[in-house]
Amino acid sequence: MQWYATEKRKQVVVPTAFWWLSLAGSLLLLSYALFHDRDSVFIFAYAFTWIPYIRNLMIHRRHAAAHLNCPSCRLVCPPHSKFCFACGAGLSSGVEKTSP
Ligand SMILES: [Zn+2]
């Protein structure tokens, strides 16, 4: 998934779906280790792998919520933008936020 996104954009990209799939995979392996295999090394190997996946999803959500809507053309602009890059209208940071 991540490799496909990177090849398509010709730059290193880590899409949100990559973190969701990684989270699902690590939880499946952890539950297999806990309830079927019961090998302590296998359990310990997958006990903490979900932490960076959850953290990356949290950071992605925060970053997406910080994008600003242009008051005149309604274009979604990157966080901390002072002006809309399409129409040049001033953006007031923190006031015009994208609704989730
Ligand atoms: Zn605009």
C-alpha cells in the first residue's frame, strides 16, 4: 500500500490507510500470539507495535483538522497559511477551521 502510493506520486508517501492496515495487522498478530500460540517471545514482539501506529493516526488527524478554509473561495489551505494561495484572501488562523 505504502509502496504503491510512493510509486504513484514519485515521492515517499505514507497514506493513512498504511497506518490503519499496520494497526489491524499488529492487533491480529497480537491476538494470535495471546490466544493461540501463547509464546511469550511472540507476545512481547507484538505487545507494543500498535503504539506508533496509533500515534501517527493521531498526528494525521490533528494535522488534517488544522487546515484552514478560505473565507472567499472556500479552498482548503495548509495549516498556518496567512493568505489563500488561490485567491490571495487573508486567512485568520484558528478562526476559519475545517469542520470535521
Ligand atoms: Zn481563496
